[in-house]
Amino acid sequence: MNDIEVRINKEVRDYQEGIFFGLTLRQFLCALGAVAVALAVYFFLGPALGGADVGWACVLAAAPFALCGFFQYNGMKFERFLIAVIRSELLYPRHLVFKSDNLYAKLMEYTSMKEDLKID
């Protein structure tokens, strides 16, 4: 007997439809961008750098584009992750100051029972 096996993700929201070569549209477009940047670097810097060095330049120039398509951290794509890092590291203060607030003492300032309590 042939058993038919259907693979179902545990979380339905994790499903990604493969459009081109098993890649999502986002991954495919970012891969195309990486190839385009690598080709541009190869043709513009090839005569100046030479064989092996232009290959490394192509890889280094294409890596950020490829990273954008395949990167995912805690459900965030690369852009959202980058915004979160900028907010947490640059925009918001690192040193948080805790200051307690005694609401009961503030309320007791305006009552007649204040004489009975010793609140400093």
C-alpha cells in the first residue's frame, strides 16, 4: 500500500508559499538584487582588482541583499529587526531609573488623619 503523507505546519501562520525555485517572492527578489549587485561589482571593479579580489568584493557587496531576503528573527523580517535594534540601542536610554511612588502617602497628605500617621 502507498501511504500518502501530507505535511502540515504546526502553526498555520508559518506557511510560506514557494513561488520561484522553492523561494518566496521576497527571497527571490532579494536574491535577484544580490546577483545584480554582484554583477555590477564584477564588471566595474574587475579590471581594477583582479581575479580573486573581485570575487571577494562581489560576495561582500551581495551579502546584505541576500541577508535581507532570508533573515528572520522572532518572526521579524530584516527591516523590522533593524528598526527594533536602532530603537533599543540608539533612541531609548540604556540606563533606566526606578523611582517608587507612594500613592498612599500622597493621598494622606490631604486628610485629617495625617496627624495620627507618621509618614516621612
